[in-house]
Amino acid sequence: MEEVLKTIIDNLIENKKAISIDHKEENGTDYYYVTVAQDEEGKLIGRQGRVAKAIKALCKALGAKEGRRVEVVFPFKYKKGEGRRSQR
């Protein structure tokens, strides 16, 4: 699963060295924590979260095929006032 996730993200992000995928198993669920460079986060999230949702859905489907529960987490932290809307 981690290889598939890395391949997907490699094709979306330019700064390949800044990609980090951490795997943790808890209560029968595999959690994959994906972090990238801060200036690349928007590419991974996509418009209205569509890319992130698609990545999560694909990984859940692949996990279900293997009989596993899979969650992909993007632990991006934004402070209040950050983001595109605040720059207008």
C-alpha cells in the first residue's frame, strides 16, 4: 500500500525529497500520514479537496481488497488567517 501511495504522490509533487509517509497500525486500521513541503500542499489537496478525497478513496478500496482498513491522513496545519482567501 505504501508503494502505491508513494507512486501517486510522486506524480503530483515536484519536490520528491520532501515527501514523507509514516505508517502506523492502531485497532486493526492502517494509518498512513502523508506530509509534503508546505508550498506543495495545495497540489496534494486539490480544488475543494478533490485530489485528497480521490487518494483516500483509492487507498481504502485497495485496502478493502486486501481485507484491511486503511486511512490516509494529511496532517497539514493552517493558522487562522492563512490561505488563499485571506490574501485577497
